Amino acid sequence: MNIRVIPVTPFAQNCSLIWDPDTMKGALVDPGGDSSKLYDAVTQNGVTIEKVILTHGHLDHVGATTEVASHYNVPVIGPHTGDKFWLDGLPIQSQMFGFPPATPFAPDQWLNDNDTITVGNLTLEVLHCPGHTPGHVALVERTTNTVIVGDILFAGSIGRTDFPQGNHQQLIDSIRSKLFTLPDEMKVYPGHGPTSTIGHERKTNPFVADSKFG
């Protein structure tokens, strides 16, 4: 799987353009805004967009979803139905964060734990990892040892849990029981900031490192 990270919105949210190099079919993961920037990246890389995929329902990750999906005439996949209230509440989120008004929408397909998503000849495995939001998912691509984690885990940090229906212990459990069972060498693409690896976070992350849990 090829991946290009495109920071968007004033929150510098990492939208990921992913594609199968054999077929050049791809997807945009978490198109939070700046749609023209996303279109340029797609064109520059010669990718044919098949779908939009969402890790969770926060505005900086979904703000351009309907525009982008309409532009490419493709379905929206994810997140888990636990984040329906966030998508329904997009106008309120827009006011809260000072973003342009966003229209509520529902994806064409909600995701569940252990679902798979195809992108070209690639297969993404879905891990339901609640805590930052109740419907948050991570996307695992095994052939390139890559996981896209949205706002679950960051380089040296973890997602906030002070938003509605956030749960700190649930987030810790999601990271420890789901993400940290992945190979140490797996590269982690978070929703903000630099990439890392599962092994590095297991050793050094002050919130979830193995050393904190005996």
C-alpha cells in the first residue's frame, strides 16, 4: 500500500491518500477539509479514488466528506455506528470549533470490528477501538505493515477523552488489547503529528507503555 499524508484544516489533521500501486485504485481516509488540496494530491499521484473511509466522526476528520465523495461519486465507509451522534451533530461541531457549517450525513456503510475493506487489491482490517469516540476504528494493512489510527494513538501521546462519550480507560484498553497486539515494526499513521511504530509506542509512550502495566 502506498500512502501520502496530507495535513488539512487549522487542526493540521492528517488525511491519508492510500492506494494500491498495482491497480492505482485508492481511497481518502479522513478528508477533514481543504478539498482542493486533496484533489491535487490525488491527481499528482495518478490515483483513481474508489471510496472515502472515516476513522471517526470528529469534524476535523470528516468536514469535507460529502464534498469529496460527491466529487468522485464514491461511497463513504465508516466509522462504527457509535459515532452516529457526532455525524448527526456536525452543525454544532462547526460552531464549537469555528469551522464553516457542515451538513449532517450518514455513511453508505458503518463498520464493525473485524470487518474488511478492499482498496484495489489491498485489504484493510478494521479494529473497533473506542475511547476517544465510541465509534472510532483503526485500519490495518498487513502487506506493508501499516496501521492508520486516527486519534486513538499519537507519537508519544494518546487521544483526548474529554469530549462527549469519551472514556479514558476504554481508550487505554483499546490501545493495549487491539493496537499493541500488532507487530512491533508496524508503522503507525496518526490523525495528527508524525508517524511512529507500534514497538516504539509500547516502549516509550508515557500513557500506555508496557512498563506502566507490569
